[in-house]
Amino acid sequence: MTVNDPVRLETTLGDGRRVTLSLPPTEAPWGAGGVGALRAVPATHTGRAQEPPPSPAPPVLPLEVALLGFGA
């Protein structure tokens, strides 16, 4: 990780891609230190997680309600 200036941070990922993060000047307390307050955190997970279960099917409408959509 390389800090080039107080508002810009550059790093190279393990696969060779470069990432640049910059923060505009701000009066907000959380960003007052620029990127100098940030630190690298190792990944806790890699790859994809297990697929979530499918969403439940919508309830079947009664015939009378379904026909209202046709103007019957």
C-alpha cells in the first residue's frame, strides 16, 4: 500500500490489478484525516458463498381477482 498524498491511496491487488482510492476535501470529522487514517485489512473470505435459497413463489390469485386485470 502506498500513500502518495493525504487524499489519495494506491495499492496493487494480489492478481496485479491496481486500485486507487481518493477522498475529496471535507469538513466531516470522519474524513478529516484523509486516507492517512485508512489501513489495509486482510480479506476474511475469498470466492463465492453458498447460493441463497430461491424466493418463494407469489401466491396464486383467486380467479375473480385475476379477471379484474382483463376488465371483466
